[in-house]
Amino acid sequence: MAFKLEYMNLDLKTIRKCIRCGNCRAVCPVFEEEGWESANTRGRIMIIKSLANGYNRSTEVLKSLNTCTTCGLCIENCPAGINPPNIVEAARRELASLGIMTEIQAELHRNILGAGNTFGDRLDRLAWLRDRRVLKKKADYIYFAGCLASFRYPETSSKAFEILSRFGATVLRNEQCCGSPLIRTGFDASPLIEHNLREIDRIGASVIVTGCAGCYTTLKNDYPRQIDVISISEFLADHLQEMELRRLNLQVTYHDPCHLGRMNKIYEKPRQLIEAICSFKEMETNRKDARCCGGGGGVRAGYKDLSLRLATRRLDDIPQGVDCIITSCPLCLRNLSDVSNDKKVMDIVELVALSIE
Ligand code: SF4
Ligand code: SF4
């Protein structure tokens, strides 16, 4: 089935701004791995245009569009000032709405809408919470753990909440996936968004604190009304004086999660927090130029081998002499940990917890 661009949820004027200069080719980490034109930003935009002009869709089209990690490196290097990951996400939405998707996308969709989390897990999302009596009916702060931390890193969630509860935070009794995996892979996340907003309103909190870069950008930029969201590294950096941290004899580096750094410009607070605890060395690429870990945009779920190759490349940026890599996103943590043999990868919350113990 062919479809016309005017029917796509895309801003045609924006797409036409692409002057095919190819600057994005030079920075796209997926292109670096795969080497084919359809695996870089310019190729993806050409494909989206061609789809709109009636070319038959195929699994190759899905592979091109779905291997974008939405890392945003191309945004930083596009002289036309366009936002290619937004265009890619809009094209994924259009294809998904026509039923054109991979089996992995379909499974993700089923899991999240069926169970409220990425894994389709029916277990208790709050199993990491040691004592439910600490839950409050009203609070100023809510700790939003997210799917990955709730189900795969319960110790980190527990430590994050233990620290945040000193400042009066609570958690949602019935948190559900923030919607990020659905939105990034082309689906409507409104049932989850409406549910989470109702839960947030019930608590009456003014600020949502999250330890996941995907949850952060989704809550902040994709929810239909503005809510005050802050990443846990910002929150803790703002409360350094109240935490009585002791210094640790460690030298670490920091991996900027794309959806916290490049997409939301949160660069300094995680570094302030780390430097208050231990000695710090920058990675070879950092801040707006930081390489992607390869996990985002549904790539970890859909193309694991590619995702891990991107993570392996990121390890090349580790400076000499560091004991571990700190990050502030469970997806980056997972992807980097899976390929890092001799270097420990640690969530920034774990580092803070160590310095409090
Ligand atoms: S850098 Fe921007 S204008 Fe140049 S080819 Fe890529 S998307 Fe198009
Ligand atoms: S967002 Fe990242 S992976 Fe996607 S096209 Fe741009 S540089 Fe490539």
C-alpha cells in the first residue's frame, strides 16, 4: 500500500529543508557500524520521502527506520537545523498505523499495553520497595522509577527511593510505563500517559524525580501538559549540602545518556555530583558530542547485535586509569555492562549510596 506524505504526521516543510549535505553521515553511529546509506540520517530521510511518493514498503524500510537510536548526534551536526529523530519517529508512527511493523515492535506494544511495562511482566512493580507503609497519600516529590529500574535493577530503585524519601518523596502506588518505548517505536502511548497523570494528580506532587533518561525526556517533552520533571542527578546535586557525602578513593568517568544530555542539555549537574564524591576524568567524546551507548530508540530490543556493537565502540572512549563508568540511565547501564568485561559500569545513584554508607 502506498501512502502520501500529506497524510503522514510529518512536517513536510521540515523534511524539505534537508539539503542532502551528508554531514549527518559523518556522525551517525549506526552508519559507522553498518556502512550502508539507508543506515544514516540522510538515507532515512530519503526513504521517508520515497515512501510518501508511493514506493512499496518492505522489511528493508523497517530496518532502516528502526535502527535509528534517536541519539540526536545528527541534530547537532545538521546545518539545516532539522531534527531527524523526530522525523524518523513520525515515519515509524505512520508505518505502525498502517500495520507495518516488526514482530518485536508488535510484541513490545502487546507487553506494554497488556501489563503496563516493557517486559510484559505480571509481577509486582513495587517489589523493590521494602516497606509499603512508607507510601504517602500526598507528597511534594514523586520518585518515578520506570520499567527497567523497577524490574531489572530493584536494588538501585530501592537505594534511590531511600535517598529521596529523606527529602519527603513518595512513589506512585500504581506507576506504569512512562510510554517512552511506545512513542519511540511509533505507537500511541496515551492510555499510559493518562493513567500516570491521574496517579500524579492524586498525590498532588509538584516535582517528579526520575533516574531514567528515557522516562525523563518522555515525561518532560511528550506528556500533553507540562509537569515539573527533574533527573535524579540534578536533584541530588541540588541537595549536596544536606547529604553529608564522604569522599571515595575512586577515579571514574561519566557516560552522558543521549536523552538526558544532548536532548535535554543536562551536562553539568551529574558531573558536579560525581566530583563531590570522587575523582573524575572525561570520556573522549562527551556532552553534546558523546557517543551513543546504542540502546535507545528500540534498537536494543529490535537489533541487539547492532546495539551491542555500538556499546562496544563507546567503550573505546574510556580514559586511561579509571575504575568505573558512571551513567544516569538504566538502559545505558545495561547496554554498556553487557559488553564491558573489565570495567565496572555503575548507576550514579549507586555511587551516591556508596558515599553515604
Ligand atoms: S545533515 Fe541535515 S541537511 Fe545534511 S543530509 Fe543530514 S539531515 Fe539533511
Ligand atoms: S538520531 Fe543518531 S542513530 Fe538516528 S539518524 Fe541521527 S545520528 Fe543516526
